[in-house]
Amino acid sequence: MKTQLEQQDIDAIAQRVVDLLKPYLLARDEVKIAPAPSQPKGAYMTVSQLAEYLQISKHTIYNWIFQRKIPYSKIGRRVMFKREEIVRWSEDKKVKASYDERIPR
């Protein structure tokens, strides 16, 4: 059994749906959800950013992670590096980081 709707019927159905949803949409717009606090820009570096910062290959970074020679954090499945820890670590290890001005803080 096939039912065919006229355009005016479709418009009436659409209008009814809008009328039913309007209170929910208005209530949602009134509630202001505060954004989650974000990390300061540049607080963490990726493997690529760190490799550029230290002017070494990503492969070397991954080797150091495996050997636990460098401080890192796991955020989900990603390996990240806290900028301040890397700066401290590089000073302790006498690692020269010449791209300091290119990494955002």
C-alpha cells in the first residue's frame, strides 16, 4: 500500500515538527555551557614539533621514548611532551634547542 502525500501535507508535518522542537531548541540556546579550560597554547609538543625543536629525527625521539631517556606524557594514544619539562631536560642533558622562538608558548 503506497501513500502519496501532497506538498501541503508535507509542509504541515514539517511545521508541526518545528513547533514541537521549538521549546527544546530555545531552552538549549538559553543554557550557556562554559567551555572546558584549555591548556595554554604551546604547553604540549607533538613528536614532530619536538623533533623540529631539537633538530633531530622523529625516529630518534621514538627511540628515546622506548629507552625512557626523555620525559613524555600519554594523552589518550598520543605521545606528547610538556614544553617546560623538555626545556628543563634539555638544559640538564646539554641538548641544544635552536628553534626555541619557532615553537609557540
